[in-house]
Amino acid sequence: MDIARMSEFEEWEDKLQLKLSVLYDRLYLQELKDCMQLANAFTAPSVLSN
């Protein structure tokens, strides 16, 4: 690898890791919300059971 371009590559790699971290955090939070809604749906009294 060209030593002169090594810093460019490291900078690009750092930006990629930051973008992936943000993406994974958003996916985790969305999954958490979805799971909470699902759990609530199972525990909430059903309109049909009355």
C-alpha cells in the first residue's frame, strides 16, 4: 500500500466506522421499540376477549 495515501485510507475507515456505529444504534433502538410494542400487545387486554 502507498504510504502517502495511508492517512486518507485511515480517515475514510474512521468515517465508515462512525457511520456504521450510528446505523447499528438506530437499528438497536428500533428493534427495542418493536419488541416493547409486541410485548405490550401480548399483555394488553384484548377487545375480543370481553
